[in-house]
Amino acid sequence: MASSTHIKALMQSHIDKDDDRFLSVALQVAAHEARNGHGKLAQELKKLVEKAKKNSTNNLPVSIANSVKDSSGLLSTSHPKLRFTDLIVAPAVIEQLERLVKEQKHLTTLKNHGLSPRRKLLLAGKPGTGKTFTASVLAGELNFPLFEVRLDAVITKYLGESSAKLRQIFDTIREVRGVYFFDEFDALGSHRGSSNDVGEARRILNSFLQMIEQDDSNSVIVCATNHIEALDHALFRRFDDVIRYQLPSEDEIIRLFRTRLHPYVAKNFSWKKLPSIAKGLSNAEITLAANDSIKEMLIHDRRSITIGMLQQAIEERKDISQHFTE
């Protein structure tokens, strides 16, 4: 029979809804039975664990959108297949993200030693630098569903309703393991003492601070902001890592253009000229400029994209960017 330690561990993991740990303990019980000469029972337990693991990967999580009064729902769900090779950002950013993924994949081992894997991230940087894309990449690397939290549906003018919707989201975070992405986090995380603050906004932020601190689920929570300076300082200690995103470096500019344009340019294309031409553009703006040049080539039936065509597309993107930053 299983030892009292195993039984208590199974009960605790069930209470905590920690499926990974429950299955790990079940395998320990199977090994214990095998050592005691109960080979048939050990094999049956192993088969049950294998079946449970297979079912957990096959069952798709269900969004809570159908149970929300607001017809648009609180969460939008996707299942990205992206990997770190698709993400072109600074090496230091990749290292921090890879560390989170490694810790998540060793969740059971860490928890068995009283440790918690990284799972709460704050991403900060200018628009278009890769924050939203990062959430998709993390979901792809972990083979988790991606749930994007719709803050426009969360924040309402009715007293107490926003906090109730936040609670519904955090209930789902606990029940359905996935990557949960709060974009444009500034809407929740502005300074509580700012002059334009109102009582309801303060209550929403306080609710979020309490919920994220108390959350002990196995889900990954990713929050993104374009204005880290506007965030309440009380937020930062709630996150395992704060990752800053910068405009792409010269090498990253070339990689971004090469990834998108390689099939459409001549072999002697001057990639090295691009960093000086595209300096100041974000990752997203570079992708848009590359797409504009591809359209130009196709519409005018050109054989390939020239540096002149690409430069014109880049300058147009710079003009648009300057218009919105003035």
C-alpha cells in the first residue's frame, strides 16, 4: 500500500489542483508498489498516469467568455505555434524568457523542493518592440493556450463590476493552465495617487494587486506596458521579472528585414545599408515597411525589391511614426 506520505501528497496536490505534481506522486506510488513486489498494480498505475497525461494534452481549455454578461467576452483564445527563433529581440531578453520556460518545464521538480517557477512577467517598452509577440512565443514554447485579456471589457463605469470581472479572470487563471496576457497594462496600473485618479480606478488597481499577489496557480501571467514610468511602484514586487524592450539594434534590423524579404531580393542586395536607413523604427514598423516594399514589387511587376524601393517604404513609415510622436 502507498505510504502515508504519498497519500498526503496526493491529497494536497488534488486540493491545490496541481495535476503535474499529482501525477508525479502517482508514479512514485507505482515505483513503491513495484519495490514491494506488486508488479501488476505498479503497471496498472503507470498506465493510468500515461492515460491522464494524454488526456490533459488533448483536452482543449474552454474560455469563460460564454459565462460573461458582456457579449464580447473577457478573453480571446488562440493556440500559437511560434518559437524563440521567430522572436528577434536583444539576447538578454531571450535569456530571461528562456529561463522562465525552463523553470515552467521543471515545475514538478521545483515544487517538490518547495520552490516556485517564474510565471509572472512585466514587459515594458515602446509600442511595436515585440511585447505582444512575446506572449505568443511563450505560449508556443510551452504548448499552452494563449488567453488575451480584453481590458476594454473588464473596465466598466459601474461600481464594483470591474473588480468582479477581474475575479472571474483570475478564477480561470487558476482553473485553466495557460499564458494570460494583459496588454496596455497602463489602464490598470497607473499611479494610485495621480491627480486624475478616481475612486473606482483605485479600487480596480487595488483588486488587481491583491489578486496577482494571492494567485498561486500554474498559469503564466504576462503584462505589457508602453509607459513603465506611469505604473504604481507597488506593482513591481508582484512580478518575478521585469523585462525591458528596446528599439532594434543594427544586427536586429538586418535580421528583421532579411527574415521578411529574403525571397524577394537579388543575391547582391545591400543588407548592411539598412541599419542607417531604418534607425529609429520599431520591430513592427520594420515589418510594415518590408511588407509595403513587397506590395510595390508585386503591383508593378518588378523582378525584385531594390534598395531604393525599400528606402522609400522606410521613409514613409518614419513620416507616419513622426506624426504620432509629435
